[in-house]
Amino acid sequence: MTHRDPVLMGPGPCNPYPEVMEAYARPVLGHLDPDFIALMDEVGDRLRQVFQTTNQLTFAVSGTGSAGMEAAFVNFVGPGDTVVVGVNGVFGGRMCDVAARCGAEVVRVDAPWGAPIDPNDLIDAHPSPKMIAVVHAETSTGVRNDLATLGAKKGDALLLADCVTSLGGIDLRIDEWGVDIAYSGTQKCLGVPPGLAPLTVSDRALTHLRETPQSWYLDLNMIAKYVTGGDGARAYHHTAPISSLYGIHAGLGALLDEGLEASFARHQAVGDALQAGLVDRGFELFAAEGNRLPQLTSVWVPEDRLPDGATEADVRRSLLLDYGVEIGGGLGDLAGKGWRIGLMGHTARMRNVQLLLASLDDILV
Amino acid sequence: MTHRDPVLMGPGPCNPYPEVMEAYARPVLGHLDPDFIALMDEVGDRLRQVFQTTNQLTFAVSGTGSAGMEAAFVNFVGPGDTVVVGVNGVFGGRMCDVAARCGAEVVRVDAPWGAPIDPNDLIDAHPSPKMIAVVHAETSTGVRNDLATLGAKKGDALLLADCVTSLGGIDLRIDEWGVDIAYSGTQKCLGVPPGLAPLTVSDRALTHLRETPQSWYLDLNMIAKYVTGGDGARAYHHTAPISSLYGIHAGLGALLDEGLEASFARHQAVGDALQAGLVDRGFELFAAEGNRLPQLTSVWVPEDRLPDGATEADVRRSLLLDYGVEIGGGLGDLAGKGWRIGLMGHTARMRNVQLLLASLDDILV
């Protein structure tokens, strides 16, 4: 089969940084090899810089972003615990599902898709929750939710943030904002193929760590002895996905070489350019002004600009197969009527904005 | 840092097939891209051939082998279910832990490490268990347990087999032997870096599938709609680890091009040669004769052959850093006194047997 190489402007995965693909090709080492342990330690150091935290327990979970979500819940929440969850998109809804499977009492706080959640609604939802959970950057809508206000007002609750789409693309200050537990994914603004879930846990959260979480695979008591074992021997838990760790190590290196602020500015510039270009062409932006993500743009597709008889899905398919550009379909109200367009990691380049807009000019009527 | 490329003769990971590393370098596609869906379907077809099964639900779990173990339990076992577990090594013990976290009543049947489990002991342990679980090839001891007898006598119980170290290296007949649920890992006899867990589930087992397993990430109800969605649209569950799927696709291709029987014969030949060579040199084999795995050899190290003042760990370290060969330390009674030596996947070559024996001749006194 011919190997197509589309420009990946969907909601993730993005195109990986070239350095990442080189790293994947490196010889496999054993999971207890001293050079691999050193690399894993560097991954932790680099993740701390990107998360803007000093949390010791900061590492990459051996699964995709959703495994990070599950690790963040099962280790801290059990039967009878109250968890307040903000829902203004798919991933907030997923958090409710995961928390409920831990036996938690879920207090669900909805906000309209496309609008941000008012942090005060979460604070006021319950007098003494064990945890307040919210998505920082909703991949299903392109909306940013406010973490800093939640951190300032959380009281004794643990603040859990889904940072799958935010990490590396927009400002995220774990320590300064008072986020206790945060997870991400590799295939968004980190510019790495999917497969790992960066996770960071505050010392305060660790005092709430469950002794025997319902998941063995994601049990932080045991994983911590492997990933942050200090200078001594590391206790084997499960075999780390070696090549994927090479990948995230290189991706984080590329990001930090560029600089966090420069990466945020790059994502903002290309997002602004794309959103302006789409509005010029008759698209209506879905996410509320003031809380729009630059790295994930959601839009209503103007029906009168679709080619005769074509649906929005036909246009996406033509973009993918004829023009070599992948974008994502809409979810919720946007399903069948809108698109989600990512500009994340290595894909967040002005040339890709130009390519997509020029291709749309070619296809639309 | 210089990239060392040791020969990986530990208990896994092995060295990947060259085709696998080429596949990792392929351009990333989206997880709903038609070419990626086609590749995922081929991974399923190839896994069915290697598992020797027609089970429709056969795919690679997005995590390492231990995630496969957890998926195998959480989807079928819940509070109050009786699970009989055979334990003659680390991984049988891990099964007890995972089953207990699902709320199961665990009936643990121990056999001495190094010896196989008598299948009748498992059959007789409980009159009507929900599940009988056993490790096919114990990575901690190098022993093969009998699955065929268990399958013939299981009655209404579901038979679950850990095939992490067996798949691709020794004969494994899921359908013929009556195994209902089996999982594996990529980094053993499949010759692929760690990161995925092949899983196969019989139609009979699917009638016992729990409606809402405690794990969202490993929920087979939802995953099945993505990995075996037929010709129609695939329902997104989580973002598949694209590059890792390329890797297993290529590794399974290499294995099937060689042929299953040829692969088994190759593993047997190199294992026999290694075991004979070690006995010649004064090592005592740990696993009981008749149930020794060719792909994982466990041995007592002859103390009188260690260099003056050196421990077995010193010799392993010298093998790794001076000779470029990784082998594994012992577990249980073998800790500090024995080794585990793997010859798996691409590593199962006579040249590697020669290299290790020659290196030992150089080091030992």
C-alpha cells in the first residue's frame, strides 16, 4: 500500500516533529537499562518544565490520553466520594463516566457547548467535594475553561484538569494555578504520535492516594517506584513502551528548544490567521469569543458554499483524499454541520493555514 | 548521548524485526483515516492467524501486556464472581491481584515455581467458577503450563490464558484448545517494541461481557465498535496509538511470512542450543524438564564460576556494558542466584546463542 502522508489538521493526531520520528527509529533498550532510566528521568524533567510544576510524580502513563484520565480518577476517587465535574463538551462527559465507574457521586455541572464553564458554578455546586474536575481545552468545541479561578477557590477539594489539548499549545501553570492532578496526550500540541499520557500529581494530592486503586495497570503506588525510584534500583511494574518514550523525549526537547512562550505565540498566530480566514469565507466560529482556542477551531460550515449536492463530509473527504489535508467533523450540534480544525504541535505552521484556505477556495462555491 | 544497541536477551523486550522499525517511521495517519482502518483490520486478521482463532474480537489493546491482563479481567469478572487462578510465578500472582481488584472471590492454586501447574488441581479447586485463569508461559520461571487439558475439562467456566511470552514462540491454539480469552504483549516472541497487548475473545465469552466494566479505557463494549465496526463508520473511543499499530502490523507480517511452524522451530532450536551450552558450562536449569520454554531459559548460576569477588549482578552488568548483551536477573528463589535469558522474536537467532556463550566463556572463571 502506498504510504499517504496527509497534513493532519484534525482534532489530533497532529504531524509529529521530525526529531520525534528520528527518535522512534533508535535501537530499543531494556526497560531497566541505565540509559533508558536516564532518558525516562529526562522525560520527567522536561514534562515538569512544560507543565510548569515542581511535582515529583510527573511522568508519561503507558496509554493514550484517556488512560491518563482514568489514572487521574481511579487513584484518588472511590465509592461515596463526591466529584464535581464541569461538562461543556465530550470530554467533560467522559470524565463523568469514568468517575462514576469508580463509584463516585458525580455532581455534573453543564454549560452550553461552545461556551466556557463559569468557575463559580463549579465551586457552588457542592459544599465539600473530594474533587473538582474540568477540561482545560475542550477538543470537541474549541473552548478554553478557566483553571486559575478554580484553583484559587477550590478549598479542600482536589482540582483535576484534563490538559490533553492544552499542554504545549496555550499557557498552563499547574503550580501557580493550584491544579492538583493533570493529564495530557502526546498527539496534540506536543507533536508526538498518540500512545502516552503525561500525568502530574501534586504532593497534596498524593496524601489522598488510594491504597489499592481498582486498576492495577494504573496504580500510582506501584508505578511511582519505577518512574521516580531515585538513584537506587527501580522496581519493575510493567514494561515501559520504550520507543514511545524516545518519541516524547524528543518531542519535549523540540518544544523546549523553541521555548514555551514561543510555542504559545506560534499556536496563537496560526489560530488567529485560520479563524480570520474562515470568517472571511463565510464560516461562523462556534466557540465563544474570548475563550477560543487557537489550536482547535470549531466552525459552522456555510451550506450555501457547499458544491451542488455535496455534504460537509464530502468536502472533508475530498480535502483528505484529493488535497492531502485531514480535518475533523463536528460533534454534538456541530455533527454534520460543522468542522473541527486543529493546528497543533508541528502542524501549527502558517504554511498549513495557507494550504487549507487555498484548498477550500478551490472546493467551495 | 550515544545510542547503544544491545542484543536484548532478557525476559523482554527483544530486538524488533528490521521491518518493524521501518514501519514505525511511516507517516502518521489519523485514527479514522480509511488507510489506517484498513491497516487495523489487517492487524486483526494477522492476529487471528497467530492466535489460531476465528474470534471476531481480536485486536491490540492500547497498552502493554499488563493492560491486556486487566482488560481480560475487568470485562468479565465482577464482585462475587469466583475466579480460580493458577500461580507458579510472578504473573500468576499478578492475575490474583487484578482479579481481586475487580471484586472477585479468588481461589488461588499454587504450584512450586519452576514446576508446571497440574490442570486437574485447577479443575478441582472449585465446583463452578466463573473463570479459570492461568499463565501459558511463565516469564518469571521459564515454565509452560498445559492449556489443552484445561480447555477440555473447564465445563462452564471461562478459560483465560496469559500468552504474553508464548504467542509466536510456541504452539498456541486458542480455538482447538478451548481458550475463551487470551492476551499477549508485543515485545516478546512477536518481535515488536513494547506498547500493545494483543487480545482475543471468544463469542462464548462475549455473552458474559459486563455491561459497564469498572475501566472505561478498557471497556470492550465501546472498543469493539471502533476496532471491529464492520464496513460502516467506526465509532471513536480513544485515539489509537497509530505508530505502534504500524509496528505490530509489520511484526506480524514478518512472523507470518516465516510461518508459525517455522517460527516455533526456530525458537525451539535456539533454546535447545542455549540450554545445552549452559549445562555444559556448569549451569543448572531451573524449569522442570518437559515443561521448559525454549524462548525463556531460567538457570542457577554456578557460584564457583563467578570471578573473584563478583556477584551474578556484576556479571550481568559486564555483559550489558562491556559485551553489549542484556540478560535478566532471577525472581523469587532465583533472585541474586540465577538468570533469565530470552531468545524471542528477532532475537531468537543462533548467532545470539553463540555470542552469549562466548561472552560467558570470556567472563567466567
